Amino acid sequence: LLMTLFSFQTKAQETEQSKEERMAWFKDAKLGIFIHWGIYAVNGIDESWSFHNGYITYEDYMKQLNGFTAKNYDPEYWAKLIKESGAKYTVITTKHHDGVALWNTKQGDLNVIDKTPAKKDLITPFAKAVRKEGLKLGLYYSLLDWSYPDYPNFLRNEKRYKEDDKRWNKFTKFNFGQLKELTAYDPDLYWFDGDWEQKAEKWKAKEIRELLFKETPSTIINSRLQGYGDYATPEQGVPVNKPKDKYWELCMTMNNSWGYQPNDTKYKSLNQIIRIFVDCINMGGNLLLDIGPKADGTIPEEQVEILKGLGKWTNKHAAAIYGTRAGIPFGHFNGYSALSKDKTILYLYVDNKPNGPLLIKGLKNKVNRAWVVGNGTKLKTDVVGKLYWSKVPGLLYIDLPEHVQDENVTVIAL
Ligand code: FHN
């Protein structure tokens, strides 16, 4: 009890140091895999938004419940594949804005057990498989619920609840009930979404945070809880400048869809994804890369291929990924970089074929040696412009011969 009381955190109580300890795995993880899985995969249409935006009626959207079989669902394989990609954590949609729960919720019956041919809880075996692979578990949960009869529903032209406290309280009770159920999975991370429709007081964001920390004291919450989260969650675009937030994560799709959409064949190449990934590392953030499994539970081939390709690259360059910290300003090196946690190693990510030697300017330390990460080749360096009174190079040139270059992004360590 004492332990729980001590670790029970509200925003005001937590010190910077205890937050650092709580956030440590997340800061070091760098790569996570996001999973958008739901009935929208049946027709292969936009998750929830397709009825919100009027591409399909709500009734027709819900007919997808009948086609959600999950018959080839293999959570162990999913977890293995995620591990193989080099990700250290994964975040799965337990409930999207359409309100369909993927676990055995006791709050109402809009869930895959009661309403779809899948007829089984999909989150429990996934959570188990994820733990078995030594990965951290994140649960995505949409605060807004466009199916719940007492949630202000645009389908009924109810824009906002101002007046009907009774119905809103009913909805809040439902939300808290579902969240309490999710705490049983002991998630390492709660990934909220859909908070934009109401203010913090309305969601009871502070109370949600308190509930989650009471049940899962060392967990982490993303930013989408109207100011009651732990880290920033930019979406789809890598920030142009290093975010001010100490902790952040870019969530991004492989093509242009979160869920499975066979029509969307516009996949980013592995090379593009790796370059986006090192862009995040360079600014001290994480990448949460999304996959969208089919309604039967198979992961589309293109996505498997990207995860495996990513795995080859992350495995080879592990030293320059996990636990690194943001790199040096572009003025020093015309490209992405990162520092080892103890700041003794500088990693340079070379994402283009260099035309000549690479240049690093304004170093404050003597460089002992340079080598190619994941290959070990020591590189020739050439110091130019070193003044007689200075111990550090003015200009440091590094030769990067063709035969040691990676087909995607080469990493040099100094
Ligand atoms: O509306 C959702 C969207 O469908 C998807 O789930 C993404 C993932 O970050 N979040 C929302 C929009 O911010």
C-alpha cells in the first residue's frame, strides 16, 4: 500500500527525476510499431472516419462487423515480426472512434466477441505474446466514441454536451469503466486519441490520469489527454526543428492509411522510412510506425517486407540507435547525427552517396578514431586547418569508400 501511495503520481507531485526514471525505456526505445486493427479492414476503408465523413452510412459501416473473422490471427507471429523489425514497443488499437472494442469489455456489447465472427478477445493473447518477446505494451484508446448512444453524436446532430449532464455522466462512467478494464493488461503505455472533441474537465482528464497511475504506477501516457500526458505525439510529418518537448514520438503510416486499405498502394520505400527514422533519432525522438492488418488477421505483404527490411538495418546499426541522444546541429555536419548516451561517441548517418570526403566542422574534442557501424572498417580521417595552439581539428574530413556503404543509410561512429 505504501509503495502504491508513493508511486501514485499526479502531475504536480512528480519530480523531474522520477519522471526521467519512468520515461527511461521510452527515451531509449526509438522504434515502436503501431497497429490499427478493426472492422474497417473488412471493406478496407478509412477507420471510423469513413462514416464520419459520409463516405458510407453508419449502418453500412457497422455491417463490417459480420466480416471481421480474425481467423488467421497469430499474435505470436505478430509479436515476433515486431521484434524482428527492431522495435522495442508496440501500440495496438483496443478501440477506435467507431467504438468497437477488441477486448472482452463488460461495458456494453459493442465488441468483437459479441458482435463479430471472430468471437474472441484479441487483446489478451496479443499482450501475452508481446511480453513473451520482451517488448513493451502500449494500448491505444479513443476517448471519443461515435457509437455510444450517450456520447454527443454528430449523426444525431448533437454537437456538444452542454446541457445534458445526466447523459454525459453516463458516458463518463462507461469510459472510466473501459479504462479500468484496460489497466488489467498492465500496459507500459496508454496511447489516447480523439481528445480534441472535448476539454480536459469534460473528459475528467486529471481523474483519468489518476486512475491509470493508481492501477499501473510506472506507466506512460501520450500527450492526447488534453495536457495530462507525458510526451508529445506529432503525426505523419517529422518536425522541422527539434521539438521543445523532452520526450516525443512521431506516429506515421507506411502508405497513407492507418488501417488496411488494399487500394492504397502508395507505400514509402524502406529507404524513405529509414531516413525518416534517423531524422527522428537526430532530434532525440521515437518513430511509431503503423501497420494495418487485414480483417482475417494477416499482415499485408508489403508491410511484412518493410518490417523485415527495417529489422536488417536496425540489427546492423543497433549501437547507433538504441539509447542514443539527439545529435549535433546541422552547421557542424550536413546530415543527421546522434550522440551515445555518455556523449563519447558521435554517430553520423549518411543517407546519400557522398561526392567526396565528408566534412565535420567545429568539433570541441579530439577525434581518436572513426569507423563504420555494423561493419567495423576504420576510416581515414584528415584534419585540415588545425591551429598550432589548438588540440581540436578545425575541419575534419572523413573518407567513406564505396565498398563500406550501406544500401540505405551508412552510419559512421567517431
Ligand atoms: O483520427 C485518428 C486516426 O484515425 C488515427 O487513429 C490517428 C493515429 O494517430 N489518430 C487520429 C487522428 O489524430
